[in-house]
Amino acid sequence: MKRTPRKSEAARARDPLFNRSVEKAFAILEAFGGERRALSLAELAGSVGMTLSSAQRCVHTLVRLGLLRRDSGMRRWVLTPRPLALAHAYLAGHTLLEQATTHLVDLNQASGESVSMSEPEGTDMVFIARFPSLKRFYIHMPVGRRLPMYCTASGRAYLSALPSAVAQRLVKRCELRPLTPHTLTDPATILRRIGEAREAGYAWSDQECYRGDLSIAAPLLGADGQPLAAINISAPTSRWSLADLRGKLAPLLLQTARAASVGQALLRTA
């Protein structure tokens, strides 16, 4: 999944404190993912726009730091488990996640389907918690997976809780492309779905990221009423229709979102 640049090239050039070496190192680490689990030096250099010599220095340093290792069998570079420590450090002190976990587990058990929590990052939603269904479900959605806002229930739920003008700007920044034959890519249609989600209190997606996957999602709100994250229920078309999923599980989803939102937690502790 293409990542949204944190700063434009022009902004980085104007920033006297911006460290290009750190940027290059992170670019190397972010080159891995999905099917790109093992990469050659040439592939790493090409994927991040670096010369071979520059990529070699970065890779050597990352190996010495324990973040990369060379797979002698494939003669390629792979990630080590050490980058997971960064994810653990982030999630271990995540107040909203700690507050929401009990509610997510309850929703998982009550619905019988997979339940996730995701946060916005650029124009993507990043999964930070996943409670899979005990029933057969073929889609693997690990923590850290990024999916676009425009075609996911979680993304539309988050966008629906933003002011309309802000949501519209974010949709304009998205690279609207079909991930399946069902993916909506027309901006007007996407904005209309976001508006419908705003009225309903939750959003839905019908096989727009993965074939056979249905999803409904609701935003988690902060004390100021602004969205912080989203929770979603995913279910396969082999067990559900979208109408049944919305009709039977949306009330549970909305109840969970209200209970897990920061504003409600503050009221309970006041």
C-alpha cells in the first residue's frame, strides 16, 4: 500500500533540521511489506530511489543495528523481529486502545465475527487491534496493515465524523483506484456514502477491499467530539448479506463505539 508522504519534498528541503540519513533508513525499512518480504540490494535501491552505494551503506547500518539480516538461502535482505519493538512501545502505552479492548472483546464474542480497531494515518487507516472470528475466515488482517480510507468502512466511519469540508479534502488526496470490481472510485459517490454514514452513525463496505468481505464500522470519538479511531466488524459473504450484517450487528457496533469513546469514559469516571 502506498504511503502518504509526511512532508512534501519542498517542505523537507526548507527544513534545516530534517535529517536525510534518517529518512533514507526508514525508506529502506518501509520498502518491505506484503509479498515483499525478501529484497535484493538492487530492489531496495530502486524501490526507494537511492543509488546502490547509498542503499548499501543504509542496509549495512540497519544490519549492525539488528533491524535487517541477510537470508543466505535467498541471498536477499529481510526484516528481523526487532522493528516489532517499536510497534509494541506504541501500543503498550495507547490509552484509547487500553480503554477500548474490553469492549472490542465483548463485541467479538457477541457478534461471532472479526472485530478490529484502526487509526488514521495520512489517507489510510492503520489496524492497531484485531480480534478474529473463531469461525473460518480467509482474510488475514494483522496489526499494522494499512488500508485506504475511501473504500473501507473504517475509513468512511472516521471521515463521517469529521467536518464535511475536512472529509472532502481528505478524499481528494486519496489515490482512488479499484482494489476489487466492487470498489467505489467516483469522488461524488464516495462523499455521498460518507454523508449516509454521518446520518446512520456508522459506515459500510461491500467487498471493496477484498472479495467476499463485508464490513461495518463506527468512529471512536474524543472528549471534544472529534474522531480518534474507528472500530469495525468484518464478516464473509458466505455467512452474511450486507443487509443482514447492518440490520443485526449495527446496533451492537454503535453501542460498543459509544461505550469505548473517550467522552463516555470521562462521563463514567466523573
